[in-house]
Amino acid sequence: MGQKADDILKKFIAANPEVKAAAIISVEGLPIASALPQSVDETIIAAMTATLLSLSERTIIEMRKGDFNELHINGSEGYLLVMQAGPNAVLTVSTTSNVRLGLILLDCRRACKKIAQLIFDDDEIR
């Protein structure tokens, strides 16, 4: 699964120059694949993503808003997007501030479908 997950990320980043980093993280907080700057520790990003996911899910439950789909954080220098990629993974994406949010969300959702299918297919093999 690792190489195929890396390929999904590489194609996603190549098609979206506003994306500066991306990672596929298990819901348990373990890195599955990443395309991060060398100065960024993928295990720390994975753990922080799992924390964001947990807090988001609990807040959604408390506010009775259904199931978690995605989280958008708008910082002064760009966006951080955390999106459900099937029941066992999330896609975390860091963008520049001038990204067209609607378009990047569409591309993220497409990538999430590919990731979810990849993980499902991998689980079926086991």
C-alpha cells in the first residue's frame, strides 16, 4: 500500500502547485504516506492530525452534526485541511494562502476517494 499511497500524494501535489505538503494518516495517528518538507516531522504531524480528528469528531457529536467529513483551518499564510479518506484514514493538506479553496477541496475529495479505495482493497487482501 505504501508505494501506491505515495503515488496518490505525488500526483495530487503535482496537479496542485498551491499544495505545499500532504500526508495520509491513519485514524490512530500513524503516518501511512507523506510528502512533507524535510523540516517537518511526519510523526508529529500524524499525532497532531489524530488529535484534531478526535476533537473534531467529539465536537460534531456534541453539537449533533452527524459524522466528521472535513476540517478547514485558515492561517495567515495558508490553509490546513483535514479530510476523511474512508473509515480508517484522513488526508491532511497544507496550502498557500492564495489557493482557490473550492477547487482544492474538490481535488482533495477526489484524492480521498482514491485513498479510501486503496485502503479498502488492501484490507480485503489481508
